[in-house]
Amino acid sequence: MNPSFNQLDARPVSLSYENWQSVLKKALPERPNYSLENGVIHIGQVIGKFLGIPIDQDHYYNQLFDYVNNSEWNLQLLSEDSLDKRINNHHFQSIQKIININREQKLSINRFTAFLDGEQLLLKSKVPVIHRKLREAMIKTLELFANKEKDGLGNHDLRRVLVDIVKWTINHLEPLLEHTDPQKEMPKFLWYGDFKKSHQYFLFYLLKLGCDIVIFHPEGKDILDGMFDEPVFLHEFPNRMKAEPFPQALRSRKATVAYRASKEIETILNQEGSGLYKPWQLREYTPSSITLKTTYDELFILGKEMAMIRPDFEVGNGEVKIPSIFAKVSGVSKNRKEYWDRLQALSELEHSLLIRRLPFTMSSTSDFRFHYRNAIGKDGLINPEIMMKSHYWPYSFLASGLQKGIAHAVRRICEKPGLKTLMKESIEDVRLYLFTQALFMPKPIIQLLERFDYSQHVPKLIIFNNEIAGMISRSDAALLLLLNQFGIDIILYNPPGHNDIENFLDERLFDKHWLEDVVFDLEFKEPSIFKKGLFQGILKNLRGD
């Protein structure tokens, strides 16, 4: 260990459900946020919360067993049952002595920590940066206690919390620190199950030291609730159940044969369009889009199909992948009746929104540069959690699952902008523009998203651009990118066959279908009263007639 380094700076790494395991296995130099500069070691820290329990409980508990028994993970189990509660009587007396001194002198936090150090209650390390960090972490823990608890360091719970932290650091942390090199790896812990106040402060101490922490609670209780302000990766499983004892052995999979058989049958039934998913079963899942390549005729077949029976529909790991349509129809069919019948049939579906006046969005003049920069995570991309907690976030009234879906869609369109740059505009300027416009969705568009039950019928945005009632704007195109990422079907009609969306978007993002005729100033043909009665449809217009 290079003695010239005297400070350790740990920052949480941006995680997803797909990458957290691979990041956890990586040595510190291979993770994001790692650098050595100006006497400081900067490391990327894995912090993850996994609340609730999946459908396959045996697999869940077998994974937990593997995490703490397989050396490839190197995770140390912490739980109410596994913590070693033994303490040296001398240490207990020393803590009581400091508590008494504090009552008489009302010590500052730095002096309180100095007394702990003087009584040999803080761990020592041969590695200078670890030695220093152990003291810094205790100062941060005492500061949190003083700010959070009534009467601060005079609170009667302080002795219990200190006794527990001291004995657990000696019993569980000290053996690991003997071989810890912060230029390679820090200790890793897995917390499981229920907790008390002392457990929360002990975990906070480990976090401030720079340890990796992954937290599992089948009942969905969050040990870090109110303890840790920085954004932390959270994955919520669909079910909530009382935590069972931590597994002492792998469970037999024989008991799940019936379960697996039922899941196979369920899969077959779903492929046949039985609608086996319960209404809003996937509301907490994060949607993303798989844009389908279609022919013109397929638009009207797939457009009426539910998401779960479209090709490549997939649900797993808290995400739902929605096969969606993004297409432009240029020109008009020679068979005019077929052209209007198809257009009207799509626009009159229950979850369709027909737009006939353009533009249908307002271009924001607000300067969101500061908000955009603050929303950037350590990986250089938009952090959905930061954005959703910000005061400018306009969608806080929506269901939490929908908010998360919108925030992740914003992240994706900014990560790989599909919007063409203007003269003298940089890619970063485009990202800022997309970020800003995403915060100004019109109310009818928001309501379209609110009606989207991800496994069921896919909402549709139908744009009829005859160039009589305005033209598509850049802000319209920005919103179309967001809706496409969310999984909404988008079909744009342009009877004259002119460029509109092509002026703003990368043409590889959508299909383009050319029909036989080009027709100028084509008025939209309303469906007959008879057809309206059949569909019980009143055309839904945004800024429309």
C-alpha cells in the first residue's frame, strides 16, 4: 500500500438489476469512480436494496445461501441472528465511562470520538487511509445520531448503540481489515431481514467506511430508511412475505416441479392471448420498447394485438419489454375506402389518441441546464432517482411505477439521442433539449400513459398531417422519441408524402411505408355515424376540432 495516500473517498456506483452482481465481483480498479490523485483514493461502492420476494421463493433463498457461502461473492452475512453479541467487559465499562464524561461536559463529536479512540474502542489499521477512515466513519455516525435522535448525544439510546457498534466492529469487521487493501477491495456485507436501531447505525458506519452493502428483506422493510441521503439502487420484488430464517443449506428443487409446470402452462396460455396477467400486475415494472419492423399491412394486424402476444414481449427482473410500432405512412392508397377504414379503425380504438392539429407540444423556453447537470449520475448518465426526487419533477402526482417508467425513458433518450443536431449545436445541447422537453408533456399524453397496462392493449398516438392545420415541430419530435422509448405505438400519416419527422429524427428509428398516390390538402374523413356507434368512439383530439 502506497503510504502517500492519506484519504479514502467512496462513492456509490450507479447500478441496475442486470449489472449489480457483475459490478460487485469487480476489483475496485475495474469499477467506475476509481482513481488515485492528490493523495486521495477514489473508489466505487456497491450499495443495493432488494425489498420484497419474487414468485420463486426457493430460488431466492438459494441465491442468498450462495451469496454468503460461495467465495466468488466474498459477502459476509449480517443479520439479527448472525451478529456476534459478545463484548469484552472492559470495553463495556469504557463506553459507560465516556457516557458519564459526556453527561458532565457535553462533549463535541470530535472530542467524543477522541475519547473512544483513547479507550481503544475504535479499530486500528496498518493501512493509513483505513485507519483515518475508521475515525471519520465514527464521526459521521455520531453526527447522524446527534441530528436524528431527541437530545442528540444525550439520548438514552446512545449507550446501547455504541456498545453494539463497538462489539460488532471488533467481532465482524476487524478480521476482514487485516487483509483489506483499498486499492483492490473493501469488505463486502449482506444484510438480511429485520433490524433494530443499533443495526441501522452499524450499517451506516460500514457504508461511511466504504464497504459494499447489499440488503435483502422479504417483507420490504428498508433498514436505510431515513439514514442515508445519497441515491441508492433499489429493486422491489412483486411479493411481500415474512422473512424466514437465513438458509443454512440449499433448498431442494423437487418441491417446485408443480410450480415450474404451472409456469410453463401459463407461458403457453399467454402466447395464445389468454390474458393471464392480472390487471395492472406489471404496474411497478419499468417499461422499455422493442420497435418492431413491420410491413404496411402488419400495422393494422399488430396494432390491435395486446402487448403480451406480440413477438418478443418479455417480463423479468423488474422490467417489461414492449414490442411497439413506430411508423410513417406517406401518400394515400389507390383504394381510398381501405385507406380510411384502416386509419379510422386504429384511431377509434379505446387507447388511441388522434392528433390533427400541429404542433401538439409547446417548446419550452426554460433554462434547465442546472437541473440537467445535477441529474447526471456517476456514470455520466441521467439518474432517474435524482430526477424523481427533485423539486422540478412535474410528475410526482403519478403512480410511483409510472414515474419510474417515465424517468428511465428520459435517461434512455438522453443516453442515445435520436434527435438531429441543429447548426452549431453539440450532442450535449441535444441531450439538454430532450431532458427539458420531457418535463413538459401535455395532459392528454400523460393520460395516455396512465391508461397503459403494460401487458394489455398498447396505447396509440395517431398523427394525421395533411399540412393544412400546421406542421410538426422539433418539440413534437422530442416527445415522440420519449413515447417510443416508453413503448407507445406511433403512426404518422402524411398524405402529400413530404418530409416532416425526417427533418428532426434519425430515420433508422422508424419504418416508412409508401402508398401509391400523393394527395395534397386532403381533409380528414370522419367515420360515419353508424361506425361511431359501433365503436362507441368519439374521436379524441389533442388541440383538435
